[in-house]
Amino acid sequence: MDAIEAIQQRVSIGVLGEPAPSKEQLEQLLIAAVRAPDHGILRPWRFLILTGKQREQLADIFVAALRKDNPTLSTEAAADMAKKPLRAPMIIVAVAEIEEHHKIPVVDQVLATGAAVQNMMIAAHAYGIGGMWRTGAMAKHPHVKQALGFAEKDEIVGFVYLGTPAGSIKKVPQVDPQQFVREVPPQ
């Protein structure tokens, strides 16, 4: 699949099963990720690759974070949260490890990590690997960052769920890109 086709045809896939990307495919996804634009060549991206029991560890971290916020968390709510990291055979946690007080603004460091994730998502699609980029409250939770080995200043840019597409794949929406183009207002 050529690059333009991969970009234009990529869709998020929420139902993912085994197998996870192979070691070789994962290496190619990471190579694609680190080719992202990076203002100042800071390379702020860090990736945690979670498979097998590591996903259960992430589930435990998520539940602990919820309990910190709500000590009376119901058993059902804890069980629902514990299922989330098990939705795919591989999760890549993408984190912007922020260099504070640097001439490169924090937003640029986060955007570079987001661009790395996008490269990864496009490469996954080109290999026929299903992917879903998720964030949510757990991406911002200080307990989650700390438990994963990061500082509060760092930003979890996404939990990238990867696996074999297991459900129906939604059609690529046809959208007129011109609807998103604006002109500078007259002065």
C-alpha cells in the first residue's frame, strides 16, 4: 500500500483480536513513529509496549486511579474499567516526556508525540493491523503517569490499541476537505 492510500483509507478499528503485531511489524511501526516532525529534535516521545499480563497491570493501574478519586468505587465500575486494557492484544502507551523551560514550547513537544502516533497508526493500517487511538481520563491521571514511570509534567498522548481487525470495519467517510479551509479575514 502506498503512503497516500494508507493515509486516505485509514480508519479506527475498535474491535481487535489476536494476533498482535509481530516483532518485525512492531519495529516498523516504531521506525515510522520516530520519523515524525520534531521541532528542536527533542525526540520527546516514549513508548511503553504492553502485551499479555502487562495489559492486566495497566488495568490494575486504571482501577487504582479510579479508587484514588472515588474510594467507594463500585465493583461493577471497577470491573468495567479493568476490561478496557484487554480490548486488544497490544497497547502502546505514547508519552511526551516534557522538557520544561526549554526554548521548544510544551505544546510542540506534545504535538510531535501526536505526530509520532499518527505515523504509527498509518503504518499499522498499511500492514493490515487494526488500531484505535484512545485517551480519556486515565491519560491525564497523575497516578497513571506515576505508575507507568513518568513525571506529572509528562503527557500521555494516547493509548494505541493494536491487533487484528475482529469486527466490521467502518467505511472511510467521504468528506470534502474544502469545508475545513478558511481564509484570512479582510483587514
